[in-house]
Amino acid sequence: MTMRRIRGTLQLAAMMAAMGIIAGCSHTLTGMSWSPGATPPPGYQFSNGMPPSSEGPLPSWYAQRFNRARGLGEAIKRNHRALWERDPGTFAYYVGGRFFAQYQPWEHYLQIRTDHKGVPNVSCHWDANGALSMSEVGGGAAPAGSKATCDQLLDELQKRVAPRILAHSGS
């Protein structure tokens, strides 16, 4: 029994040593020498433009490449206070008496609406291309000054869900 344990330990040590030798070797990529830690040779770029990560790029990446509204939507998706609503398939972020934001991650739209009692509330809707459409909550045309209200809502949402992440994105 003891001899079998020793033999198994020796086999394991030999296998680990062999793997270490193999890992230390340089690999040949179509006739060119390239070690894994080095930069790939010209013509062999292994990137799709997104940073390597298991959870995807940061919201600032979306804000730079697409638009600010989509970057904030992605920030809502990552925020621990956002709720997943299964039926519409959206992430919701609510600040009572201020605003309600909703992000649809597959269609990439962001909707923010004001949440004031007794006054007409404005609904701002940014589509995947960043185009803004406005209306009054419950239907009807948007009241005067809605564009400024939508910009303020976007600023307030950024302060709450991504104050530092989008600050350096330039958007």
C-alpha cells in the first residue's frame, strides 16, 4: 500500500515536471516562432476590439463606441440596485420621486421617465443608435422643454449608476 502511494506520487511529480518543460517551450505558428507571453507576429492579431474579460467590456467601452445612453444602460445592468424584470426582459432602476430608468439589453434601448406627483411626467427613449424620442407618460406630445429634462435625467442617472466609469469616456 505504501509502495503504491510512493509510486503514484513519483508519477505525478514526473508528469508535472514534463508539463512545466512543455509550457516553457516556444510554440511555432506557421513557421514563425512565437512564445505565449510575447506579442503575436504581424498579421496574427488575436483581438476583436473588446477587452478580455469574462463579464464583457466596461460601460465606458459602450459609451465610446456607441453612445452615452447605451453606456449608461450597461452600467444599469451591472448595478447591484437594478432589478431584472423577466416579462419585458429589462433591467429597472428606480429612484422614488425622481425617475425610473429601464434598459433592454438585447434591443439596446434606454428609457427614463420622471416620477413627480401632480405634474405631467416626461418619458425619454433612446434607441440603439442613440436617437432620442420624447413623450408624456400615458401618451400625448412631450411638454415644452422636454429635451433639457431628458438631458438632466441622463446626467442624474450617470451620477447614480456610473459616476466614475463614464467620466473618462469623453461622452
